[in-house]
Amino acid sequence: MLNFRNTNILFVGLLGLVIWQHITDGVSLWSYLALIVIYSLILFYGCYYIGSNFFMRVVCSLKTSKKVIAITFDDGPNAATPQILDILKQHNAQAAFFCIGNRIAGNEATLKLIHEQGHIIGNHSFSHHFWFDLFSSAKMLDDILKANQLVRQTINLSPQLFRPPYGVINPNLKKAIVKSRMVPIGWSVRSMDTVIKDNQKLLSKITRRLNPGAIFLFHDTGAATISVLPLFIEQAKAQGYEIVRLDKMLNLQAYA
């Protein structure tokens, strides 16, 4: 399995081989450049493809033949969240909400409502800063724990499940996650509901990806999700799928 450790071992060996050939036979400097480019591309893949498990294991789905799926939402709580909650209540479906800490102030009532209606709250960092991936490990850890503290102050529970901002994992974030003792959660189906504005196109995209154990990523931030979500739930159920709360499907503890 391709991961950070064995990739480094492989490329150190290849670099040693290139240096040896350079000394004995003479090789072009392009060989070094090619090695750097290939190594960088692999690191990019490991950082930006959350299902790669390149730096650490991230739970992105459940291996099962049972027709169960989990629905998750990122980037709340905000003005659209209560409408999402109404849809879930009408369809008797439970979900996981990965919340941004700095959006809790002023939305405490919504956060409590998420909890009271039987959904779970996960950690999506405090800042969700554009440059979060460049933070030091210590700053990342502080950001994660700050979000947990705000959730705990609101519902008296501290999230155990963490979804990285932008779905990016790197060595610094791995250290922060390990120190926080949280469980990193990804997804197997990214709805792209913040980008696709055509409701039929969005619905078609996500229903095609229905498969046992899938984790669907939505955002409780916009009109497209509100329009498509009830149709998606109806189609999933019509195909025999059961919507199971994320922690129950994965047999994980939602709170520490």
C-alpha cells in the first residue's frame, strides 16, 4: 500500500541510485528533476485525495454488502441548517453535521436543535481557514480543540469525529489529529452541491453513486442542497437503502 513512509523509503533509494549513476556513469540533471516532480505529485495525491490513507487511516466508507448509507453535512451551522433539519425530520433520517467552530456563536440554538433531533455533531475545525493546511501542528491542534470546546459549551458533549477542512491531510495535521485523539472522517461520495446548481444534474450525480456503506458529503449552506435532499432520500429508500447515522453505521463513538 502506498503511504508516506514507504514512499520516502522508495525515493531515498532511487535518489541514492541516481547519485551513484551520476558518479560512475554520469546522468543528466533532468533525472534529479524528474525524481522531484514524481515525488511531489505523489505527495499532492496523498494530501488532497482523502481516501488515499497516505498519511493516516481516514474512514471514508464502510465495507459491507448491506444496503446502508450515511449522510453528512459540512460548514454549518448557519441559516440553511434548520431547513435541512426539517427535511431530515420529515423523512425520518438521521445525519452527521461537521460544524465550523467560528459559526457557532449566534447559532447556538441551531446547534442544540441538531443534537435534540438525534443527529450528531462533528468537528470541522474552528477557523476553516483558507491557509489551514499551512498551519503548524500546534496551531492546528489548538484550532481543533477550540471548536470542540465551543460545542461542549453548547451541548455538554465533546465531538470525537473530525473532518479536515477541504479534506486535506498532511503530516502536521496527522500529528494534531493523533494528539487530539479524534477519529478522522472522510467521504466516498462528494455531492459537489456547492458547485452544481442544476438540481437534476446534482440529483443524477449522487444517485448514481449509491452503493452499500457509502458516506455522502453535502453542505448545509445553500438552496441546491435543500431542493435535492428530499428527492435523494426518497430515491435512496426506493432502491432499498437505509439511511443510518454515521456513528452507528461505522460503529464509532460520536463523542469523547
